[in-house]
Amino acid sequence: MAAWPALAFFFKMVSKSLARIAGNDMLVLTLEGISPVLFDLRRRAWAGWAASGHGVEPLIEAHASILAAIRSRDGAAAAAA
């Protein structure tokens, strides 16, 4: 679980950044409001993921794929990622 604090920050920043990029102020406010709940859910999910022997690489790669598709303005690829 040592990687958890860094992952939590990463996931939070990716979500907030996407909401800001989209110009969706309501989503930004919603994410801020539910951040504690999301933190707890993600912490539990991460614990199960790590206990199953998985590492952080697939999670980082998945998020990187989403961001790359968004940069390329490829909505279908972003949705698929």
C-alpha cells in the first residue's frame, strides 16, 4: 500500500484536470465535494488490487491512454481507454 498516497493524488488530479479542461465547473465542484468518499473507495479498491498481486503500471498506463486520446481530440479512443 506504500504507493497509495501518490496514486490517490494522481487519480484526483487527473479527474479534476479533465473536468477543468472540459470547462465543467459543476463537475469540478462535485468532485471537490465527494473527494473524501472517492478517496475511501479508491483506497479500498487499491488494497484489493494490490492484494491480488497487481501493480500500479496498468493503472498508470490506462490513465495515460485516456489523456493521450484527449490530447489527440479522439473522443472514441478516450471512451474506449
